[in-house]
Amino acid sequence: MFASLLLSAVTLVADTIRYEIEFPDRAHHEAAITVRFPATGHDTVDIRMSRSSPGRYALHEFAKNVYAVTATDGAGRPVAIHRPDPYRWLVSGHDGTVVFRYTLFADRADGTYSQFDGWQAHMNMPATFAWAAGMEAEPIAIRFAMPRGSGWRVASQLVPTTDPERFVAPDMAYFMDSPTLLSPFSLREWTVASAGRVDTIRLATQHLGTDEELDRYTARAKAVVAEQVAIFGETARYDHGTYTFIANYMPQASGDGMEHRNSTVLSSSGSLARNEMQLLSTLGHEFFHSWNVERIRPAALEPFDFFRANPSDALWFAEGLTSYYTPLPIRRAGLMTDAEYAASIGGTINAVVNAPGRRFFSPMEMSLQAPFVDAATSVDPTNRANTFLSYYTWGAGIGLGMDLAIRGRFPGKSLDGLMRLMWTRHGAGGRYDVPRPYTVDDIEQALADYTGDSRFAQDFFASHIRGRDVPDFAA
Ligand SMILES: [Zn+2]
């Protein structure tokens, strides 16, 4: 019932781009990928591997792990490939169909990359699948060819079909935003009723722990989710009524969390037995992003350009306030003591007050450093210890300072109310897209409107957002 309902939401047409991924040598971290591009009207098909991935701000050059590339037409005849740069394959001389095949090596399971091995196929889509410029709006169908005897299932927000190996997506943006884990994971799920709708939350966990540990973790995740829904008054209205936590807690995973519109990838080599609070914090952080950054979205990130770095001056809000709201709902759910919570925000205050980097950049300017610091790699030394303060940390401090200032000056109001106004004004209502992305000026306006004090909003932004002053934590 669930699958047939969803099928009607995405109609497959002749222009559907068809992907297939097979795993002939997953023990050596390889997958074989085939893409059939309907190419009528495209004399040259401009096939690309993404250079960037939404939610990560550096360039990652996913083409570096692609090899054994071939291209044929629909009849299987080889066609010419021209390489204008390291990221593209220009294919011409086809018969209206281009079949593009390649091998991908992938051995890092986190929010940015992919990993194929005996346990799993962990896939961040931009790191895995080539696409064609000019065909971004076409619907997509994919088949995951499950290795026989693997016991793999599919955890994904791709749209299911009646065939358990086949999924669809309405367009490239949705496809790329739907990370997928193939593994023998454990599944827990529950429903959340809010604002006249019922959403299903799924927690797909690949781990080596016990069912009892997972049940306890699920109960805690459920409590944190409920506290976050209470802040906004409703869920983030997932595109298909379902949100999926894809938790990869295997020893070969790398620590990370990556937000998406209807899902998140949580990866760690830690375990539920030893690292539960840390894992729960990441889970809460990424879930908060389903509102703040995925739908309450900086204008500079929308639409996302997979072929360049996507800088935003609002990451102090998108990442920083999400960081402020990482421990807070956990405390509200009673899963953290006041002392633990105080230690957490105390650490944030210390870091913000003492950071030498504040002399050089404002929070908006610090946000624009993201392409150089967010999982970015280069070999020359930097002076970052003296010049950089993370927009996560500074933004969390701004969240605290803003919350204290609102509570101190405007009885009965708090930062929760501002977040809810940002949600109704900029986030709520879109399906598959973000109808009203915001600028930093819009946040200032929302603060002015929410408090009814535009002078307060103006001063706060001049001092602490465009300027470099530390918020008054003693207020
Ligand atoms: Zn984040």
C-alpha cells in the first residue's frame, strides 16, 4: 500500500535516466555502474561527476575514483568520448541513447563519500553517480543489484516501487539528496502526528551491538525528535511522509553526520554501548537540519550547484544555531543533567570568548571560509589556529546570546519563537524544493518582527553578526 501510493507520486516517462549499480568486486571496494541517458535532442551529452556535495562545503572531486569508462549508443556500438577537463566526459555520435559505464572505487563511509565492502554499500549519491548537464529535471530510475546471499536491504528516501531492487526519483536534485545504504541493517520505526498529518520516522542502523542497545537508543532518539517537533510545532513535512535516519555504526565507518531533506547519514566507528550520547547528539543535530538548512535554507545554497563550491554567509545560522539546538532538546528530553548541559554551553562560551580568529572575520565572513575548512584538504600549512573560529562554535554562541537577550528583554519569548517564525516564513510549504530561501537580512527582519523591536534586531546584527563582538552572555 505504501509503495503503490508513492509510485503514483513520481511518473516515469520516456526521458527517464536509468541507473544500475552492481557489485562484482565489493571486497576490493569496487562497484560497476551503468547509466542510460535518453539523448534525443542532445548532440553531445555532457556527462559529469560532481565536484561538490550538498551539506559539505569544500570541493571533493569525485571523478578521481572513476575508471574503466566506456560509452556506447543504444545498439551497443562504441561512441566517441572527449575529455575537456578532469570532471567531464563529452559523448557524441550516438543514436539517441548513451549508455555510460564506469567502475567506482569507494572506501570511506561517511556523509560525503561512499564505501563498498563485504558488509555494505554505503552511498552518498554525488560521490557515486555521474549525471548529464541539461538533464537535471528528468526523472530517474535506479536498480540496486543485490549480491546474492548478502542479506542486504535498502535504506533510502528514494521512492520505492513494487520491485524491492528498484527505486525512482522525480529529478536529479531529489536523487542526489537521497543517500542510500545497502546492508543487513536493523530497522526501527515510529510515527509522529503533528499539524494534521502523520509522518513515519525510520531508524536504519548497521551496527555490531545488541537489540537491547538499539531499542534504548531508539527510545532516546524518539524523545529528542519529539522535543524538536515541539519547537517548530510540526515536523519538517517530509516529501513522502517519511524521514529516514541512516546510521552506519560499523568499525570501518568514519565519524560524520550529513543532513538531507528527508534523511540523514550518521556514521561512526563508535558503538551504542560506548558512545551513545555522542551518537545521539549527531542524530539530533542532523534531524534539526531537516528544518534549519534543508527547508529554512540560505538563498546562496539554492539551487545547489554540484560543479563548484557553494559558499554561504549564513552558516553561522544554518550550522551554528543547529549546534545550539543540538544539546538543548536532549536536555529538555531529560537525557542530560543541568550540570552536563552547563558544561556543554560553557565549552562553547570559552571557545567563542577566547578565540583569536574573531579579530579577522565576522560570523558572516567566517561562514564564507567553509569551502577551506569543511572536510577540505590541501597540503600547504595555514594560520587557521590564529585566524579561524568555527561558524559552528561561534554560531552556537550566537544562538545562546540571542536566546538570553530575547528572554531577558521580551518576557515570554525565546529563540524557539524566532525559529518557528523562520520556519513559517521561509521553510514551510515546499515539496521537493525551497520556495522562500532566506538571506541574513531576512533573519534580522524576523528577529525585529518577532520581538517587535527593530532597533534591538539592528543592534544585535550590527554588533554580533556583521560585527565581531561577543554576545553578552552575562545578561
Ligand atoms: Zn550540521
